[in-house]
Amino acid sequence: MDKKKIIIINGPNLNLLGKREPEIYGAASFDEFIKKLRLDYPDVELDYYQSNIEGELVSKIQESDSAYDGIILNAAAYTHTSVAIHDAIGAIDTAVIEVHISNIYKREVFRHKSLISSKCIGMISGLGLSGYKLALEHFKTL
């Protein structure tokens, strides 16, 4: 059986994991996490991309279409503001799972609305970095 090919795409400020508000996001950096994730899932080809720039995220989503079996997307703050990311997800055939490290519904009211959820096959929120693992597990079953 061929390896599943999955990409994790992270949005703004997620490059600061481990430093940024550790009481919300934890103390581990994403670089540390992705190294461990790759070791834990040797049967998955796992790529990673992070940008603080909305247009770069849109471009990466478009480039990922049909190149991957699934996209795990944490659009971060753009979740609540980006019609462009919503439209990019809607324009591709590759399935996208929306992931949030924190529970967006326990945070500020403006974070309660996701503009991208309606274009994703599912959403995981509030389970810390484990949300990425759950999304990966789901894609392995497809």
C-alpha cells in the first residue's frame, strides 16, 4: 500500500508555539512536535508549511490540491476573517480538516465564528496538538 501523503498548513503566529501564550498553546514548539509526529507515523509522508501571510496560505492550499491525500489546516486568526481561504478550500478537491489548538468557543467572542468550517470535512478544536494527530488518524482511514 502506498504511503498517504498529508500536509499540515499552519497560519499566523503558529511559528511562535512554545513561546506564545504557553498557558493556551503549550510549551512545545511546532518544530519539536512535527519531528515526533513523523517518527510516530512512518507510514505517512508528512509535509509542513507555515506562513503569517494570508495570500501565501491561499497559494499553498491551491498548490496542495491533488498533490496530497489530505490537508490539515490551522488557519489561526485567518479562520475568523478570511473569505479568501474559505474560497481556496472550496475550489480544490483535496479534503481539508480544520484544526485549532485551543477551544475557539472558550475564547473571545470574535473567535467563535469560523469562516472556513463550511468548506472543511471536519473540525477539531481545543485538544492541543493532539488535534493534529486525530486529523492524521482520520486521513489514514480514507
